[in-house]
Amino acid sequence: MAAKKLRRAQLSQELCERLNRYQITTCQDFLCLSLLELMKVTGQSYYEVQKLLCKVSRACAPKMQTAYEMKLRKSVNPSSAFLSTTLHNLDRVLHGGVPCGSLTEITSPPGCGKTQFCIMLSVLATLPVSMGGLDGSVIYIDTESAFSAERLIEIAGNKFPTYFDSDEKLFWMTRNIHLYRELTCCSVLKRILSLEEEIISKKVKLIVIDSVASVVRKEFDTKLQGNLAERSNFLTRGASMLKYLAEEFSIPVILTNQITTSLSNGPAIQADLVSPADDLSLSE
Amino acid sequence: MQREVGSLPLAPALRARLAAAGFQTAQELLETGPCGLSKEIGISKEEALEALQVVRQECHGDAARTAEGLGATRKFTALELLEEEQAQGFIITFCSALDNILGGGVQLTKITEICGAPGVGKTQLCLQLAVDVQIPECFGGVAGEAVFIDTEGSFMIDRVVDIAAACVQHCQLIAEAQQEEDHLKALETFSLESILSHIYYFRCCDYIELLAQVYLLPEFLSEHSKVRLVVIDGIAFPFRHDFEDLSLRTRLLNGLAQQLIIAANDHKSAVVLTNQMTTRIGQSQSTLVPALGESWGHAATVRLVFHWDNSQRLATLYKSPSQKEATIPYHITPHGFRDVQPPAVTQGAEGTEMNPRKRPRREEEKQ
């Protein structure tokens, strides 16, 4: 939206050419200038510039919907609102399962089962809707090289022995899980930014990132100057892209985090590592 | 009439030409007339006429202002303001302790900022207010509509349905207890569908969409004149990444704050913003402070900070022009934002608040 060119915002051709001379080509450039600056570059009066601002804003602004319309849309398709985890108590506490359309964070000390949970959810997502799955592919971004394909087959075969009765079905399922090994923050971010086309072409219904914390911890030492800002920048960029993907395609996104010790004046307590987890927090 | 040409809102090129031709006051321009003007400075007659119309509008506006003394300039006596403030409603939050420290509830025509760590209840309070603003006047509300601008994607429609249902039930119990004519009449229009249809939701994915939406807000508010609450959930999120130029960020935020203040005053609505917390690394220790920097602290009139104390959620009134600093505990229940203790029973009939009180969120559940 921000990179929308001004000529698509229905400004006149000559005005666009004039603005081009000042290197103002997108809506973002236009809206970031103050009124006086806009008067100077467009050469128009105060009231005209205000009208232009409204025109450009209309080209960028989101569409309005009432809460009632949202509820109606949701009630039309209730089964696609959650991915059931098949753990009865967990599903009850989460009001149905892992919600589609938002980010879910799983965090724990090492060895508790985060990766196993992610692998199981990947199997569940490939199952048909009649069995509680999402009937789609999975994108699995692995930063710790912890994903084991053999374990995947073992879980699938043991949990749903009647469904995965032939090797063919198992192979079909594994073919739908797309694994990406990314070992640096930069490559993780690049991968996240390139996911949009993959989701459409491969009919992806679940994104798993295991784990965000390991790459961040490796590369950013928060005691050094400036690292905190850059780390926060990386995390919020990734989070906003993932939120956009989750909402746009109505799919669940699972992220795993690690536990660290928060040292304070009192006794050491356990707390989540990634503090800009304001965007990556468990929904509901 | 003696207004200088340089201060008129004409195009800069035109102003430069007028100055070069020697025009100094608006009066001179009007006396010259469009044909004379077009000959002297070499513009077309239509352009000259347009310019003169702008000048006339400005001067007329000035004259009206000096002659009558009200209208466009916001000049009041303190007594008029007092009467207006006392007649104005508050948006209640259903947590009486919070309403008390705020002086009655969230005030209209003011900007209230809610800061807090993740998961502490900022969005819950926003959802509660979006429902509470619609409570009919006979039940103590302001009977308005709500605009919800979401930048973080934390708006859960199922949660709004829960909160709205609880609110309608609460009002129904009051109506049953008091059995008054206007209560029952108001309840006919105050239903779940009507509450949901009057929450106008915008999802802004980056700061440009947010800026564009706030530019279009005055127009939207004039079309929907019953809106009494504008919520921006997550003013910090779109501004915290991809901004190498911090001075641009400060300028955009200040512009945003000014436009919101104008919108709040012109349309008599409350503006509620939620902010995130960030870590400030000090000499020996680091503290949690509201995000977006020191200069943003001046934008809001009222600032509330939500935080945890072991497993109890607390709200602190950090900045307010009329109330003193205070801290109160609150709960998030399945019905929404509530007090810790059941509030003093004034109407007598509520049973809903007492029973299904969820136990407070414990530390291990948070993780």
C-alpha cells in the first residue's frame, strides 16, 4: 500500500510529472511531507493541497468493515477458524485449538517438547478437513536443524494408523511439508518476506518457525550498544509480515521461543527471552 | 483587510509574483480586480479570479472572527467550559475503581493513552470501551458509536461478542429491577447486533495506512456524527520498525497527535491510544518505559500505565490534568474488564458480576 505509485492514486498526469522531479513518486513520499512542503512542490494553494491529501489518503486507506460484518463472515465458515491440536484439554482452554489468522507462540525450557509439538501440528495440517486437519501444505522454517523426517513418519504412522495405512499416503503427506533451513537472522527475514507467493502456489495452510529465539540469541548481544534497536527492528519487521500473511490467508502461524533467566535484584526468576514479544504473544 | 499578501494561503509561485509586483496588503489586491491583476502579474483572468476569491474568503473569515468573537476561534469563558464539562458524559469502563481514579470514566474530547507490557489487558480495555460507549443514556452511557483502528491484528470478534453480550445482560438486569418506561424502550435498540454494527473497524498494516486513515478521519466523523470514541490499538507498532530517520518519526507522530486532538474536539469524541513498553538501558539497570520516546509523552492528556505485581494486574494513573496519581487492581473476566472486589451494589439486581469470576491469571499461565 505504501509503495503505491501516485499515478494510480488518480492524480493528474502533469502533477505526477511535477512531483517526479522532486523524487516524489509513491504515496509514502507524498504523505510524509508537511502541508507547507506540499504547497511548495505542487505549487498549489492550501485548500487545493488539502483536497489532494484526501485523494491520496483515500488511495491508501484501509476499507471499513463493521464488527457485525466480521462476525457474519466468521459464522459462515466456522470449521476453518481453528486447527484442533487433538489434545482435548488444550483445545478446551484455547476455545477450539490453534486459531487461524493469528500468531501463536510456544515457549518452554529446553527438552519440553516444542519441536515435537510443531511436528505433530504439521502432520495434522495435512490431514483432510473431515479428520480435523486443514487439507493443505505446511511451510516449516527450521533454524536449529531439529526437524527429523523419520520422527515425522513415526508420529503420523502411530497416531493415525488407519489413515496412513500405505506407504504411498505417508509419502504424499511428507511431500506436502516444505522444509527450509535458515541459519541467520537475515536469511530468516528474507524467507519470511518471500512467503506470499509460496503460500498461494503450494496451497499452504500452516507456517511453523522453529525457533525465532535461537537465531536472535546467536546474533544479538543486548549488552552491546545499538544491538537492542536492531534486534527490535528485525523482530517487528518479521512479526508484521507474519501477521499480514496470517490474516490475509487465514492460516495459523506457530513460533517457538526459548526461556531465559531474568536477573533482577531479587532471586533469579524465569521469563521469556524475546521481550518485544508484545507482537509475538499468545493470542486470546 | 490590512493582511499581508505573504500570509494568504495562495500557491507559493503566485505569492512570489505578487511580492515581486509590489503588492503588500490584501486590500490592494481586492481593489485591483481580476482583470487588472491578470495584466499586472501576467496570469490568466481565471487564475486571478480564483486568487481573489481565496483572498476574499480569508478576509471575510478574519472579519467574522473579530466582529463576533466566537465560532471558528475557540474562545470560551471558564464558566462556559465548566458547564460544558459537567454536562458531558464519560465512557464508563465497568471497573468502578478505574472509573473513580479517572474521575468518572474515559473523558470525551481528550486523548487517553494506555501503556503496558504485552498481555496485561490494553486491548481488552479498548474492546470494553468500544462496547461501553454504546450504552444508552438512561443507563448512564453516552449512546455513541465507536471507530476501532487496529494496527496489530489483536481484534478478536469472538471476544467482542462475549463482552457485548455481558453488557446487554447487565443492562437488562437493571431494567428488570427498576421497571422504568425509557429503560425498556432503550433495550429494544440495544442488542448484540446493533452493538456490533456500530463498531467501525479499520485494519492498518503499516504507518502510511495509519496516516492516511487519520487524514480521512474528520470526513468519516462528519458522516457518522454519532461516533463518540476513536480507538487506535497499537500506535507504537507501525512506527517501531523501518525508521532510520527518527526526526521524521517524531514529526509524523506529532502531526498525528495534533490531528487527533482536533478530531476529538470538533466531534466531541474520546480518543484512546495504546502504546507498548520498551526497555531503557540506564547506567546500572534497565527500566520499562512507554515506547516512542519522551516527546510522545506530551501528546496524550491522560496516561494510564498497566503493569503486573506478582499475579495481580494493576492500573496506575500516571498523568492527568484533574485527577491525582493512584493505583488500582483490576481483573479480566469472561465478561470483560472488571473490578477485583464486587462493586458496591447500587441497583441491587446484578448477579452476573459475582459468580463467573475467573481466577486471576497466574504466572505460569502467562508463559
